[in-house]
Amino acid sequence: MKAAILTEVKKPLAIREVPDPVAVPGHAVVALKASALNHRDLWTQVGLYPNIKVPVILGSDGAGVVESVGSLADKPWVGRDVIINPALDWGTDPRAQAANFRILGLPDDGTFATHLAIPVSNLAPRPTHLSWTQAAALPLAGLTAWRAVFTRAQLKAGENLLVTGVGGGAALFALQFAVASGATVWVTSGSADKIARATALGAKGGVNYRESDWAPRLQKLAGLFDVIVDSAGGEGFAHLIDLSKPGGRIVFFGATTGNPPGLNLRKAFFRQINLLGTTMGSPADFAGMTQFIEAKKIVPTVDRVYPLDEAEAALRHMEAGGHFGKIILTP
């Protein structure tokens, strides 16, 4: 099969022919129709992700057709259109992942390839209203957003929610999920165009976080928030305490701008603010997310589609930071 392989950190991906995967018992081989990029792929390439091992086929998101299975009991999966749950070995505790939890694409070979071997338990039917590229955009970012918004923050209809840094996959899914659930959603971005596009997806409006007075301006526009979804951390995180209602929930799943300096813990605990860390999601989260996507007919936002041979160009497009939605590879 053909694959885009990271052979060395800080080096371009190499397109190579490698042995076809084999379905061992409990596993399936999926012929991939599309895969999607995530920031963990870029961070792995540039050496900013922990426990990197090379060579490795990157990629956590994929959709395709089951070609073969390793167990007779799993034969009904053969020929079915599926999406891949990239959360491997979550474990039995829904509150947090087990010690051997990992994400597809590092250390296990991932979806930047024409074929993938994956546990049958990590397969789910492709939502019927989604194209291959739309379906491939869904798994990692959708699962992360679902757990953040509903499992951890317990968002309810009518609540006021802020999504920071809208434009990336998980932030956009958080926006779409919250709008579909009946919440009022506001956003921040460094781009006026991204705020406008988020408004077209159902956001009430937003502010540019590059402006020094963004937090008080947002409070004047939207009031305080029941729930805030953040993946940036950094200096702006302290403002999220100010923007939270008493008893509000701040859920976060990244620190792309670093750890927050000057965080006012006294203000946080006096106002009963809940700080909720989250990452990926359990099998129950994935099932809930796919059912919601199907029921609400939510369509992921696709930014650009590249052929697999141009996976390196796709990573450079992500690194440039101007994308809105998911970047897709097709074999």
C-alpha cells in the first residue's frame, strides 16, 4: 500500500510503498477513502509532541470501506462504509482513560495511507448524510468537542457558551454541537473572516482576541458565560475567569499558546468556577457523538482537500494557520 511516512523528526513526509496490513483476530483492514489532519500530526513532525517514535504513518482520522476482518464473528463488517474511532484502549472507566490509552497515528501507524488495520471495536458506521471527505473530518475533533461540551461541561439548551479560537476542527465542532443543542454561542478568533464564517454556522457573533480590550468588549456584547471551551491556554486564559458566570464551567483540551500566566485562583474559587480538563473521549462519547451527528444532520466544515501524495503540502497549509475547518487527504 501507499503511505505518507514520517521517517525523521523535522523532516518532510516521505511517500512510500509499504507492506499491506493484515487483519489479525479482532481487527479489520479498512480501504481508506479519505483521512484528515490534526494539529498533533504537525506537532509530531516538528518535534513538539511527547514520546515520538519514527518511522510512523501519521494520521488519526479516516473513513473507508472494510475489506477484511480477522475473526469470523466480525464478517458482517466486510463491505461496510465506516469511520474510525482514533481513541485506542480507553479502558473501562468513563471518567478518564486507562494507562495504555493512545491515539491512532502515534505510536500506532495511522491513516495517512491507502489502508489501515484497526480493532473492530474502533469502527462505526459512516453517517449516511456525509461524503467521504466530510466523514473523515469527524472523528478526533468531533470526539474531543463532544466530550468537552456535553460529557465534561454538561451544556444545556439556553445556556451561554463561548468557543475561543474558532477555525480549528474541534472548536468548529463545539460551535456546531452547541448551536444544534439550543445554546447561544459566541466566538473569538484572530480573523474577522473566521468570525463571520462562524456566525454563518450559527454563532451570535464574536471578537478578535488580538485586540487588547477583547474581553470587556465581549462581556458588553454577550454578558457572562455558563460554559467556555478553550484549547489555547496562554495569557488569554486568565480573562476566561472574568468572563465566567458564578458557578460557570471552563473546559479545556489544549495549551497551544502555553500555560496560563497570572491565573487568579482566588477569583476562580470564590466564584465557584469549575476548571475541567478533557482529552479525546470514551467509546460511549464516540457513540453519542455519531448518533447526534446523524440525528441533527451536522456537516463538518472542510477547508481543503489534497491527494495523499501531497500530504507534506497539507501539513504546511495547516502550519500557516489560515485554514477554517478540516484539511483532508484522499488516496
